[in-house]
Amino acid sequence: MEKILEILERNARATNEQIAEMLGKSADDIAAAIKKYEDENVILGYNAVINWEKTNKDSVTALIEVKVTPQRGQGFDSVAARISRFREVKACYLMSGGFDLAVVVEGKTMKEVALFVAEKLSTIDSVLSSSTHFILKKFKENGVVFEEKTGDDREVVVL
């Protein structure tokens, strides 16, 4: 029944009836499966993908790479959990490579994000260093392309 999850991931507004029709199941079977996924914390929430550039909301998003010292007996989990509790943090991932964590932060201005890094993130004992990258434009998020070009904008070539 993972197909249910794939459908909901693409469109969280799909109804039980629509999903049932797609999968050849009953709406009651779909409702029961979704309830089970919710009870088991497989489905944690339902989100809309918003293109904030088309609204009046002023916001800045940054991707912050963070090097941390893992905690004895807890690895990276305790410091990642602590970082995740800040309201500015929208996502936190354990990464391979040169940095340990990738943290997505949102603020009203670049200064607000910079103050978050200086006053909150960098003051955590386990944080060794960070590198902040501001998101300039979103092209695709959660599988959704923000601005698809319509039509063919190539120039005509005459031989």
C-alpha cells in the first residue's frame, strides 16, 4: 500500500475516493490504511508547496552547513534535535561529506538569519563551524517545479 503514500506525497488533497479509484480499492480500505500510517507516524503531516515570491510575504531562506562534535552515546542526534527546536529551522538533515548537518532556516531578512547563526546556532557547544548559503531563487521544491515554461522559446533557424 506504499502507492497510497506516493499519491499523497504528490497531492495531499487527493480524496480517499480518488486514491481508491487509482488503486482499484475501496475508499474504506484507503481510509483505514491512511489512519494506520498516521497512527504509526509514517504520515507526519500534510503540507502545501507555496511559491512565496508570488505573495507579499518577505522572507529569506538559507541552507546552513554545520560541523558538530557528536555526543558520546548519542552521536549527532541530540545536537540535531536541539537545533531542530528553533522556530527559524524549517529542516535539519544528517549529511555525508565535509559537513555533518544541513539546516534550512527561514527569516524575514538576511540580517535575521545572520543573527540566528551568530546568537543561537554558533553558541551551541557541539557546533564547531558553519557555512551559510542564502537561497536566491527556488526552481523546484518537493517535486514541484515553480515556473514551467510554456511553449517553445527556441529561435527559428533558416538554412
